[in-house]
Amino acid sequence: MSTVIFAPDRKGFVVSGEGVLATKRRENKGLRYMRGQMYEHLEEAAKRYYGGETAAIDDFFQLYSIGEEERKKAKAKLTEGGAQ
């Protein structure tokens, strides 16, 4: 496994990425707004990542509650290995 770079644990607002992207028969204005926000957050994550802030991707995943279990396992593995 390659090195995983973690952003600080997110404390506060998080969103269900799956919920934002879910397709409903009737368009929900709140979901439409959140899809726009998700796109803006992706743009920001790309700028941060390509600007050298590699933990930006972890931060994005935390914001949208994506890969929560995988993140816990990766952090536990890192802790077990004694790395920081």
C-alpha cells in the first residue's frame, strides 16, 4: 500500500455524497443546490491537490462521508505501523 496522506479529522458539517448524487423522479431543489456545491468543492479539491496539498482529497471524502470505514482502517493501520 502506498502512503496515505490524511487531512485533519473533520469536526462539523458533513454531507452524504451518495444522497447528493441520488437521482429522484422529482427534482429536489435542495439536492440541485447541493450538487452545485459538490461541483464547487471538487474544483476546490483539485486546485488544492494540484497545488501540492495532497490531503485535500481526504478532506473532500470526509466532507461527503465517502469511504468512512476505509479511512478508519487506513488510519488504524498507520497507527499500528508506528508512523505519524
